[in-house]
Amino acid sequence: MTAAATRLTVTLPRDGRLTDYELGEPGPWRRPVAPLTTRIAYAAAHVVPRALATNVPGAPAELDWETTLAYRRELWSYGLGVADAMDTAQRGMGLDWPATAELIRRSGAEAAAVGGRLACGAGTDQLELADIPSGKQGLTVILDAYREQIDVVRSAGAQVILMASRALAKVATSADDYLAVYETLLSEVDQPVILHWLGTMFDPALQGYWGSEHIPTATEVFSGLIESHSSKIDGVKVSLLDAGHEIALRRTLPSAVRLYTGDDFNYPELILGDDHGHSDALLGVFAGIYPAASTALQELDAGNAIRAREILDSTRELGRHIFAAPTYYYKTGIAFLSWLNGNQSGFSMVGGLTTGRSVEHLTTLFVLADQAGLLSDPTIAAHRMRLYLELNGVTS
């Protein structure tokens, strides 16, 4: 029997009709034998719900802790850091604060056990937006909420990521209100933090963050805060999907402040950089492409920048598809890819978010993941894709 005759095929709905698709082989990915050195890279990890939990919109999140933590161990095994309790973990989209706090504590214990790099998001999502008073009283409530979450992150032994706050976006009436909150927090932290500027494509409730809907004006406020408090800032994560803006900002940062790209569209060129510098990484897309991302960074460590760029470029189309508009549903694609790769037993998400993407979208994701060599076991992936299609009424 020829090799071609043994190839796996799946009948997929493509271009309005059912066609047979032939799967390829996994890429030549490898785990590192030494720590990655030329870039700091975090993968923002998703969470896996307990199979029999009530994972419907509005229900408290109940996680499958072993599977959720096993996924983090998988990321650490590839030399990547884990950015936990972030947007990818469905903060503000199904993961409530009690579950988030437990996630941070458990991830902290796992990181200590395996020696993994861990940074966790601290925000204000324990607050009910409708209950927050206006004015200075509201800012005080927001400060206290941030403090509570920062304490949880620090107690877990993780680095703090100061997340953007829907509550602050609601209460703030000027750039001065943003600065009052952030400057207070930065004066209080005992270790440098990562600042996160999350764009409205990820969360529309953050419109006008830093006091202006005009990005250049908001950037001036953001840059001024960094300049004034650089000793308390390890780096900044910018998630605006604008490579030109990121490069310009990167070139103005104080020398000790890193830029962790949050650009899931343009990460190859931003990570490789130019004559004026490069970005490190804190990316949701790395949770889906971690074997390739790690291998690319290993090539970069070995001085093979061209090969590193080739590998990252080979994942770009998949990344752009996962993060296509509406971008905030990218978590559905990350979870689907995790399921296809056997990292969780079911395609399920807290808050019922599995419906965030269509059959057509996830079919294309399957194809692009295969073409990028990111289906680790094609037999398992093909079987699960057939199950998914049958469940959704697509039969040959």
C-alpha cells in the first residue's frame, strides 16, 4: 500500500459543498533542552470546565482543575511562560472572580513545582458595574478591587499584570482619573508589574481607555505614566493589533521597560524586530501554536533568525483566522484547537462560549491548523473533527 493511500481524509464543508480533505503531518516541533534566552515569551492560557458542570451563560464557572493545570504544564514544557487569568481565560466572559482567584492560587503552586514562569492578571471584575458609585468614591472602590486581586496574585508567587478595567472605563471622566488609579497602584506594588492596554476589538467596554478615544492622545497618557514610574514597570503588553503603533511606542520606552507584544496578527515581525529593537511576547495565539512558537524561539536562540521567522510566518494565517472579528471570540478557537489536539476530553467552555464561532469558521481553523503542522496527532484530530461535524448536522 502506498503512503498516499494511507493518508487520513475528512469530508469537510468548504465553499458551500462537501469535499474530502487530506491531512498532512505534524510539524518538526521540539521541546527545548535549555531555557529560552533571547526573548521572554508568555502564552496566555485558556481554562477547561468540568464536564458535568452547568457551563451555561451566567452560571458560576466550575473548572476541570487537572486538565486546566495539565495544559499549563504542557506550555511550560515547551519553555514558554504562562500568562494566566487573562482575557484568554475568559475574564469578563464566563470566568468569575472566585474561580479566577482559585485558578491563580493553583497555577502558582504548579509554577513553583515545575519552575515555570508565571504572570497573572489583576483587575476589578469582582465589581458589579451597576453598583459602582461615580466620582472619587468610585475610584476608591476600583482601587480597593485592584488591591484585592494584586494581593491574590502576589500571594501565589506570580508576577502581576495590571489588566485594563471596565469599571475604570465606566467611572473615569478624564485622563487624570486613570493616572490617579494607576499611579497609586504603582506606588504600592513591591515588584515591577506588566501594564496591559487592551483594545476595543478585544473588549468594546474599554472604549476611550486612558481618557481618550484618539489613540495618539491615549498613547501620550500611557507613555507619560510609564516614564514617570519605570522602576515599577517590568513591561507593557499592548493589544491594539497595530504593528506600526507598537513599534513607535517600543522605540520611546525607557531602556529597562519591555514591550510584550499582544498583537496576534503581526507577532512574527514584532518578535524578530529590527535594528532598533524587538518585542517580547504575551500572546493568546501562543496558547494555540505553542509547539511552533517554542521551536521558532529555539532557532532564534541558536542564531537562526531566518528560520525562526519562517516558522512564525507559517502560523500567521492560522493566527489571523483565530483572531478574526469579532476578535473577542478567539477563545473559542483556542479551546477547539486544544480539543482537536487531545488536550481536553470535550469541546466545552465556561459560559457556553463554544457557540462563539460557526461551523464554517472552525472547519477553516481545522484546515489551517493542519497546514501549519499544528495538529499533533492527525488521527485524533480527524476523529474529533468528524464528531464535531456530525453533532452539528454535517454528514456526508
